[in-house]
Amino acid sequence: MINGAHVLIYSTDAEADRAFFKDVLRLRSVDVGEGWLIFALPPSEVALHPGAGDFVQEHDGHKLLGAVLYLMCSDLQEVVETLRDRKVRCSKITEARWGLATTVTLPSGGEIGLYQPTHQIAHDQKRSQSSREKPA
């Protein structure tokens, strides 16, 4: 039975970005050795979007599908203000049909998404018909 998800984020400065996740975002983590941190994430969802071209990541000899990380929040303006107080750069907040969104710049210069959804949230739903089906 599937009991979780593990997201890999590729960074040009993984050590600095790990410190950001730990010290700025304040996500809980475990050290699995030699400073290699694995972070706990809040409840998560996955959506499959159509892609353009070959959006894959080579990992352990396999071509895995690429992904984009968006962290979710219930009050985007408040989270952005908290991040700015911690000297974190966020892009201008935009409104999309799926919510309010910004990007957060990591120490490596890479960005992750942050948004306040206006759509139904999968992990907040009571067991729906699709979730009652036996998982893989």
C-alpha cells in the first residue's frame, strides 16, 4: 500500500537550500547521515498536467517524469510577509483561476511555487468515491 511520497528537488546549491528549508521554512527534518536532511512536508496532493516536450529527470538510471513544487497555504499574503521578514524574496502575487500564487527564491537562485488555492483541496476532503477504491 502507498503510504507517502518522497519529492526530489535538484539544486545547484543543495546545502544552502537545505538550510533554507530547515531555518527559514522551519520544516521538520531527519538527518540520515552526513548532513543529508529529509524534510517532512505538510499534507500533499499531486496533479498530472500535460507537458510540452521531454520533461524528465534522469535519476538512478531511469528517466523519471519531471515535477514542479508548489507549497500550499491558506493566507498567501501573510506567508509572503513572514518570508519577507526573514529576508526571503518572493515574486509579485498573481491571481490565476486556481488561486493566488507567487514564487519563492531559494539561496541557490532556483525557485519554488507557493500558492493559496481557490479550488477544492484533495487532502481536506472526506473519503470520496475515488479514494474509497483500493490504492496501489
